[in-house]
Amino acid sequence: MKKLFIVGAVVLVILVLAGIGLYIRAWGRFFFSRDWKYQGYVLATGECNMGNPEVVELADGSLMMYAHGQTKDSLVLENNTYGFSSQDGKNWKDEGLLLANASMPTAVRLADGRIRMYFIRTLGEYGNRTKEKGIMSAVSSDGRKFEEESGYRFEMGAGAPRPDEMEKLREYYTVPDEGRVEDIKDFAHLNVAQVDGGYRIYFDESGMRADPGKYGSNAWPLSRERSIFSEDGVNNWRLDPGVRIDVGQPPLDEMQRASNPSVLKLSDGYHMFFFAGFSPWEDLTPWKRLVWGGTYEAISQDGLNFQIINFPRFPGNDASIIRYGDKLLAYPGRAQKNRNECSDVVMFEKQLSKAEL
């Protein structure tokens, strides 16, 4: 009888834990911020050319969205930058191909009204990458027709292993001071912000994995947020000291991947929005958090040291956030039903608080 009681108690505990996990997954969406109002889909072209959207306001008050990917007319594995324009942030017009062989675009409006776009250009296939991978730039007077500026603004991340070569990823490491450029094995998801004294590009550092000594062949990939700085936005880019958002940074102790930064300055400081990924802990310990993946927010007074808010602002990945009048507009991606590797763009909207205005 005692043995039967113990077995029954164990089964009950398992059922309770499973129930808690299912409850959290089912109701987790209610823990997203109520300040962000869902506005629906704003871009669904049927193509695969809306990855990593970035939005900038032009001098005339209209908006341009830059995104990368391919269309049916693109070459295989080609990543190009495409443009979309809007007068209200909700209705978008396709402006077509803007730059070929240019991925992860981000843009900023200069003092003279021109737009400078930064993008990643890589020469060589996986396993045969040269040092010619880095951040380049182009300028435009209307946000549509761009002229490339010669040379790389910054080079790093050459020779990254293929996605299926986990054993070649480097182990997680700390970053004393500025760290070394050669330690960065791969990078992605650029976001430029005009900051005090110049320009800062935030980016994902990837090409790392969890400790294989502890997890063996089951070690998983990691990513975090780093940044580079330049006074004029063209020359003398250098790594900022330390890490902006790190793996497992409190209060997101289980976070394994911080990615897709979007930074803007409001009256109360710099706000970074980023996607937080938690697997494998999200699957192994679902009861540890009320809500897991989504776009989170962190706040900083200097644009370097960020404090994370514990709950996500809204669901989705690859979000671009822009201030437009007295509101914030957010444009995360949402996977297409028939092609998970491609995304459409949805919209969230938030009224700015008095502290943020």
C-alpha cells in the first residue's frame, strides 16, 4: 500500500508540473505589455524579401522600410536589400530592389536630410569565406536611390563555420574592455542609432556555443548584443567596451540568445528592444517563467549599460521600432504559413508616456 501511495504521489506531481507548463504556455501571451496595441499585418508580399526590417523617417515626414531577402527573380542564396515606403506607417508601397548583395540593412537620417544605410556584404561561400566580410554603407538623398561609399566601415566575423558545424563554434567568453575583433566569429542584425558624440551600430555576436565540457555534443548556439562606435559614422569605427546584452543577463537568467536589437533615444534614456530566446530551458523547465520568447525592452542612460525589463513587450522577432510623433511603432516579423524561413511584417503601436516624450 505504501509503495502504491508513493507511485501515485509521483504521478500526481508530474501531472501538476505538466499542467503548470501547459498553463504558462497557453496563458503566457497575456503577460505581454498591454501598452502595445496590435495593428495587424502591414506587409505580406508573398516573396521572401522582408527579413530584418528597419524603418527610418525621411525629411518629408514619410517612412521608408528597408528589408533583405530574395524574390523569385533573385539568384540562389542571394541576399538583397529592398525598400517599402509609407505615408502613415500602416500602408506600404513596394519600392523594389535598392541594393544587390546587401543584407541586414539599417539606416539613419543625417543632419542634411540624406539617408545613410549600413549593410553587411560577404564574399565567398560557407567554409571558404575570406576577410572580405564586413559592414559597408551607402547614401541617398531620397531614401530610394543609393550610392555606395567605398570600402568597409568595419570588418569582422570572417570564416564563420556553417550552421551544421556546431563543433567549430567557439565557447562562450567574457569581454574585458573592448575585446578583440578577431574573437568575433560571426555577426548579424545591424541597428544604427545616433548617440551623444556620434553614431553607434548595435549587432548580434554569434558563432558561440554553450560549454561543451559541461553539455558535450548537446551544447547549443549562443548570441548576444555588442556595438561599435564612430564619431562621424564613416571613419574610425571601433568596438565599444563590454557587452550590451549578454547571455543569461538578469533578470533573464535562462536567456541563451539575445538578437535583433533596435535602439532609440527618448527623454528618459536609450531604449533597446531585442528578441530573447531561451531554448533549451524553455522546453526543459517550462515552469520557471510565466512567459518566454518575445521582444523585450532594456533601458540605459548612456547607450552602453542596459537594464532589462523582465517581461516581453510584444510577440515576434526582427522588430524595428521607430518614434513617430507621440507614438512608438514596432514592426516585427511573423513567419509565413507555407514558408517558415520567410516572414511577413506585422505592426504594434504604443502611446508614449509623459516620461518618454
